[in-house]
Amino acid sequence: MEQREIMQRSVGILTEALEMRRRLRADPDADVTADSAVAGLLEEMLPRIQLPADAGARELAEIVTGKLGPAIVQITSALTFAFVQLAEIHDEGRTDVSSADVLRSIALHYQRDDS
């Protein structure tokens, strides 16, 4: 999966979380469980790992870290980027731009990189 797509999916995760939070504020008893975008992203990105039955703890840790590390770094980088964008707007005290506006802007930026 390319970084552009990871970024778009990460924005989708944050947008989904924002909407869930808004629904809960409007109705604290609302059922906000849904097919999680997080689970979908992890399912697609994290590789299946075959572990040798006779491997020791250290070897298992090295195998798992080596296989999962790159995907975790990509996902974390995308979410961190989006968080920083949101935090900067917040810290500037801007009231003319909503969180949804910032997320939409990020998504559009990465969509343009598609073409």
C-alpha cells in the first residue's frame, strides 16, 4: 500500500472517530459501534507472519518486529501528520476552520497526488 493511500485511510479513520464523537455528544446512549476503519487498515497492511515452532522468545520478537515494523511506522507517520495539522489549527486559535475542514483538506491534498 502506498503512503498516499495510507494517508487517505488515516484521514478516514480520524473522520470516522470525529463523527462517532459527535453522535455520542448528541445522544450519549447512541450505538456508535461500526465496522472499524482501523481494523480494515490493519487487516490490509499487516502481513501474516509464520513463526517457527522451535523459535525462542528473542527470535520470535525479531521476526515479529521485522515483519510488522515497517507497516506500523507508515500508519503511525500518517496519523501523526494528521494530528499535527489538527493541532496547529487548534493552537493558532482558528475558529474559521473546523476539524472536519482540516481532515477534508488533507484528504483532498492526497487525492490530488493521485492524478
